[in-house]
Amino acid sequence: MKYLKVFHLIHMTGDLPALEAWYDDVFDVKRGWYDGLYMEAEIRDASLVILGDCVIEPLAPAFRVEGWEKASLGKFYTRFGSRWHSIAVFCEDVDPIWQACHDAGIRTFVNGGFAANEPPHLPIMTHPKDTVGQLEFAGIDRPIHETDPRERPDFDVNYWRDHHPTTLERLSYTTSVTRDLDRAKHIYVDVLGGTLLHENESELTGTKNAYVALGETIVELAQPTQQDTYASRDLEANGEIHHAAAWKVADLAQAEKYLTSKDLRVTHRDDQTILIDPETTHGALFRFTSWSVPNDPRD
């Protein structure tokens, strides 16, 4: 199993135009794939926008279409509202990942929520209860990869670092919360073949953490150790789920000054990281950090 770079993080919303306008205004995201595309199989509208080395998919159920609430994404929105939804990663070949999931009893699906009971040769999604939040794996043989603006020679991944007040360099890591860190590590390392990079405990987030690389995508698996934190409240209310995204910046003080000028509210901080109130970021928990995950394969 060979994983490549992050494909996208889904940001679920009930107001797609407002969320897209927010990404444009705050981050000057780059476009080039599609905007407001309706997918009948999932009864949803979505766009793909680029921030640093990562793609974000602002996504909303197609409320105008009868039966939207019965589709898997509609059910998610009804249950959880606006927030991070899932992590998608590019890979060389989906089928070995499907086989590893199948052998481990991890349920997988293709677009539309149909069970993948045999090698699908298509992008697959895992059942969120089986993989500490939902994962998606997409092969680079798919047309979506061929049109990835990040593959163009004129794409400047350093645009935000060099020309935007966030000084944003890349997606440092993205977080899923878990009740059982050992089980989560087993799934990501032993079953999915990820590489365990580092483990620590964070007073800021009130969690003990394991950082696992799936290719160039780093997932922080976080088990709460304190009460009344973002992580503990999310786990208690919503179960194991995609929880947060942390963006590495070159100048944290400058980034904070700019972000607060855009009405993003800092709620917690230490010397290296700030946490932003998700009520000011359309429900999704953002972190900004000057810290690098030890053994990051991109360094």
C-alpha cells in the first residue's frame, strides 16, 4: 500500500455559498477544479479549494432535492451539523487498501453509500466507526488526480507563506479523536500500513496523541486526558470523529494578528499553537502552529 499526498478534508456546512465566501475572504484559497458541483449519487453540492498543500472540500447537502436527508451526507449533517467530516488521501492503488480493510473487518463503501464487497477499482470510503472517523482513498489513476491544480508546474505552494498574512506553509496534521489510542494506532499502523512518527501529550488540547503518516498526510490520533476540552466534548457528544485541522505557519504572531482581524477568535494558546473557536470558523476546529511534527516526511 503506497499513500501519496492529502487529497482533501471535507468541511460540512448548511450554507455552501457563505462558507465558500469565507474561505475566499480569509484565506484567498485557489480554485481550478470545480465549484458548486452537484453529485446525484450523494445528493450534495461541493467545491474543491486549495489552501497550502491541502485541498478543502466545502460541502452541503442539496437541500433542494427530495430525499437529501436520507443520503449518507445528509444524515451526517442532520446528526452533526457544520464541522469537519472526513480525510481523503491519494494512493497509487485503492485495491490493496480495500483488501487490508476487508481482511480486518473494516467496512468500505463507494460513492452513494454502496458497500464495496469486492475490489472496486474506485475511490473507497471507510465506515467511520471502524477507522476512528471516515477515511477516503482515491487512486492517482482517476481523472480527478489528472486535473489537480497542485500538479501544474505554475502552482505555487508557497504563495500563502510568502504573500499572504497568515504565513501559512502547509497542513501540519489533521486530528481524529478516539476513546482508545492503542486501537487507533493498530488500525492506522498495523492495518492501513501507516508510519508512526511521534507520540506526546498536550496540555493545550488535553490529549495524548499519536502522529501517523499515510504518505505525506499526517493524522493525529488524540485520546482526551482532561475534561471540558474541545477534544473531550467532541468525543462525548459525537463519538470518534474527524476533529480538527492544524496549519503550520512561519510567523504565529503575525498569523494570529491577521486571523483575529477577520473575527476568528483565539480561545487557547501556548508558545507554539493557537486554537480557534469553531463558532467563528463555520463549525470546524482550526489550529495554527509553528511546531513541526517530529519525523515529518516532508521535512
